[in-house]
Amino acid sequence: MRAALRSRRRSIEPAAKQQWDERIGEQVLAWCRAGQVPSLGVYWPIHGEPDLRAAYEELVQAGVRLALPVVVTRDAPLAFAAWTPGDPLVTDGMGVMVPGDLHFVERPPALLLPCLGFNAQGYRLGYGGGYYDRTLEATPRPYTLGIAYACLQAQFGHAAHDVPLDVVVTEETNVA
């Protein structure tokens, strides 16, 4: 299923992807403004994930503190490092961009989670490492916004350790 979803995501026309990314970013901005979110865990897009970097800049201008996830140890929850657009980034051992200066912060109260796929029950399909699942086990649980394209909704079951997302934001939703 992961291979089929990756292929589906790769097949999205660049012009459509850019429009969809803008629409998703607008919803994230509106949601943060409405909830007066003080800090937000974001992600750096890889493998064709929705690119919300323009929205990240607007969030910072609105006073929201951002943090990028960092894998500190395998089989452990993610840590979060403060990050502002424009700060230097480096590639970690897993090929993910992380802040060059790892200034760790508390886990933000809300997280954006990129989804390779998602189902109607709000469960996320990721790349299989379980990092976000372990991160969401800790209390208090952060509010979670899954970020995906609507065409990536799929039918799949979930395991006992899987944690459903609070909301999935796509180019077709209206979460604000």
C-alpha cells in the first residue's frame, strides 16, 4: 500500500500540487490564528509531502514559535528543536532536514504530521518507523493535524499502538 500511495503522490501535477499546498497552508494558518496557537511542531517536506514552508513564514510573522522534529534515538519518541524559516538546516542520518543548531524545546501543544496515507477513521499511514506514534503516546497528548492530499485517503486497518489524528487537513477540507 505504501508503494501505491507514493506512486499516487508522485503522479500529482506540479501546478495542482502547488495550489493544493497553498490551500492546505491557508487552513493551517487560519486554524492557528483561531486557536491562538503559541507553538507548533512542523515538518520539512520530503518525498513529495505537502510543502507548507510559505505558511511557516506567515506563522512566524504572526508570532507562532515553530519546532522541527528530530530523531534522537531509534525506537524513541521524537524530540523537537526550535526553528525559524531561514535558520541553517542539516541533513540527519535518515535524510531529513533538521536545524543545524539543535536547541531542543518542549514538545509543542500542536503538531503537523505528514501523511503518506490516511483513512476515514483518522489514522495515519507513515513510512513505518513509528516515531510519531511513540511521540503521541506521551501525555499530555498534543493536538494533531494530519497533512495530506485528499487522493491519499485509503482503506486500511490500524494496530493497537496507532493513535488517530484529531483532524486531517487536505486541499478539500475546511478546518478553520
